Amino acid sequence: MASYLVLYPGKLMHDHFREARDGIVAVRTRLRSDRECREAVFAELKQITDPDILVALTKLLAPAMQNETAFRAWISERVRAERASDRLLGELAFDVLANVCRPVEFVLLEAVLTRS
């Protein structure tokens, strides 16, 4: 199941008939109820470099992991690294769940600070 969930953001991005979008509630429910799956997806999330996938998977995981210290520490580290980079502008990503392009830093902070 964790392998499927890691691929789910790609399905959302290429969803032309909204079938994948209809499964978001089921995906979040599974992540809330299955700790082993949640931890496996989080382990995969830490390895992802594609900002679009990173943002989508973080937002899918956030409701189930907002109170997890490891998740909060990972986001803090990602935000610190983003702020310490030499780039003039922060990295942007397409937030497929909100259907907008946003700075990765903002999405990560929102994921950990906003109650769903």
C-alpha cells in the first residue's frame, strides 16, 4: 500500500477525469489508521527530490502526522535548508491538491501548522 501511496501524487497530476481526486479522502483515512503504512510513506517522502511530488505527498500525510515529532523535525529541517540556500527565489512546486503553484516552504509550513 505504501508503494501505491508514493505513486498517488503522480496519478493526481495526470488525472484528467477526476478519478484519482475522488480517492483523496480514502488515502488520508488509510494514512490515519495504518501506522506502518504511514511510517513507510514518510520514509519514502524523505527521499523524494521532485518538488511537485514532495508537496503533494506532504499534504496527504500531514493530517495524520501533524503531531509526530519526526514529521515536524523533518519539515523544520527542510524549511531551514530552503532558507539557507543561495537562490534568490525559493523553490516553487505545483500543489496538485490546491491546483496552484506555490513556494515549497509555504506548503511545508502550512502542512505542519494547519489543522485539517
